[in-house]
Amino acid sequence: MHAHTENRPPLDRPGVALRYLCAVLPMLFYGVVLAVIVSQERDRLSAALVDVGLGLIGLVLMRGRRRRPWQTALATALLTAFSTTATGPAQVAYVSLGTRRRWRQFVPVAVVSWLCLAVRSSWYGVNQATIVSMLTGTAVLGVLTLFGLYLRGRRDLAASQREAALAAEREQLQRIEQAKLAERVAIAHEMHDVLAHRISLLSMLAGGLAYRTDLTAEETREIALAIQENAHQSLNELRTVLGKLRRDDAPEAPQPTLAHLDALFDEVRAAGQRIEVDDTIENRELLPPQTGRHAYRIVQEALTNARKHAPGSRVTAALGGRPGDGLRIRVSNPAPYGTAAGPGGRLGLVGLAERTRMAGGTLRHATRDGRFILDARLPWEAAHRDSTGDRG
């Protein structure tokens, strides 16, 4: 029962004004009727004044209908036994009580309202007019009861829709967090493999320097430069790990890099996807492997997104960049109007954004001029040389 009271929306000024208008209109109607009666029967002036006074009291009592609903409805209903002008406030208070659907309070007030109607209708005796008044009043009371229950139902429906929307939002946020976590774990797995490879190389190279005594100065210098380069690559890759540990030791297949993009384009073309490629990458052999993996996944997800939301359309992929200037990836496709994301929609973009952020880059996507555009920027540092490397 108490749960229903939580669905009451707060009243604004127009809402309050509407309720008082609904109370005042019947008061004005019965006030005109009383004025006509008094003009014909002067001796009924005092009774008319009492009637109007009780109606004004009911209008004042109506202010407490939300704080004390059943008390207000009962008090205004009792006033209707002696005042026709109190009918308006009593009806508003009755409907307000009905919206709460507390039957132990609502049913007794409904019975009292009907009894007060019977008392007022038979005040001057029982005749045909009394029967008509009783029937009309009973019908009005029934309509008001149904109207109060209808308002309660609408409020419950609105509340359930709000709850459903909040639940859907919470579920979507949970899916996004799960997608971020899955992407972090996937990247951590990749970095684990690469770092293990780098560290084993460093160990082997350092062991050669430690145990081989037949190396020339030039050979020693080359091994030292190789150790320096591998250590530099390892530090770059460590920045993206963020303390993630691999959760299992199962080996994974080699990860694709930028060199595999041509095979990816050929594969999607063979499947029927139309794609135009503009590749202006310079010195691509100098691109760090982990950056190449990120670039491959970004292009792959962009093509998948285009197949899902714009099947059969032409996709444009532009790749450019050089060492020191960064790697740029721009993929665009037509964005059909009214396309809605299905279950799990946009989670691929969330994963890409997380991957790009962990790689130190940026990813943006937007719809402009009827085309969906995905724009990614990945860092690509220039090759470093040790200025002291010529010292033998």
C-alpha cells in the first residue's frame, strides 16, 4: 500500500491552479443557483449564506488533501450534507484520496459521501426531484471513483516506466564497464606476450656480452645498441599495461599488425564489402608493433561497424602518418537515418576508445553530412639514436 504513495508527482503551480479551478467551478454553479433561489424566496438568505460559508471552509480545508488525505476528504464530505457549494472541494479531495488506493480509508469516505448526498437530497422531503438528485449524485460519485483510480494507474505506469528506464541505463553502464574490463584484459594479454619476447631478447643479448670474450668492439657496440632499442620498446609497452596481469597461461595466436591490413581489406572485399583505401603511411617498417596492433583493431572494428549499420554501402579508409608525426586513421561510411543500436550496441566503440586511450592516443566519432566518421590518432615516436654511440 505504501509503495503507491511514492509515485505521487510534485505539484507545480499550474497543477495546483487546475485543482482549485475544479473546486471553484461547482461552487460558482451552486452559488448562481442559490442567488436565483434567494431572489425568489427572501427568507432563505440566511441558509444560502451558511451554504456559501461552509463551501469556503471546504475550499480552505482542501489545502490539506496531500498531507492528511482521508481526514480532508471526510471533513469536506460531511460539509456537503449541509452545503451545496462544498461539493467542489469535496470532489477534489475525494479524487485525491482515490489516487492513493488505500481501500481502508477510501471505502468509508465513499460511503460517507453517499450518505451526505442522501441527506442533502432529502433535506426538504422525499419526492421525484430527490430521486433524480440521488441518481445523478450517485453517478457522479461513481465517475469520480473511477477517475481517481485511473489517475492512480497512470501514475503507477509512469513510475514503472521510469524504473525500467533507470534499470536499462544501469544495465547499459554495466555492459560498458564489462567491455572496458574485457578490452583491458585483452590488451594486457597482448602486452604480456610482447614483453616476454622483449625481455628474453634482452637476457640473451646481455648473456652474450657477459660470457663471450671473443667479441670485437664493433660487435659489442651492435649488441649494446640492440639492448638499448629493445629496452626502449619494452618501456613504451609497459606504459600501456597499467598493472594488468594475465589471468591464464594459455598461449595465444600471433596478433595482427599494420602489415596485415592488406589481407584484411582483401578479406572484406571478398565477402562483398566495398571499400576504398587511401594509404599514405611513410616508413611503415618503423612503426612499433603494438601501435600496429592497435591500428589493425581500430580499422577492423570500423569495418565491422559499417557492415552492421550500413550494409552494402561504400566505406572509405584513409591511413597516414610518419615517425614523430603520429599515425592517423579515418574511416567513414553512410549513416542511414533512424538506425538504432541493437543489444550491446556501441560497445565496440567503447572498447576501441579504451584501447586507444591506453595506447596514448585519441579516438573521436561523429555523424556529419549523413556519414559516420571515426577518427583515431595514435602516437608514433621518431627513432632515437644514442649520440654517444660512436664512442668505442
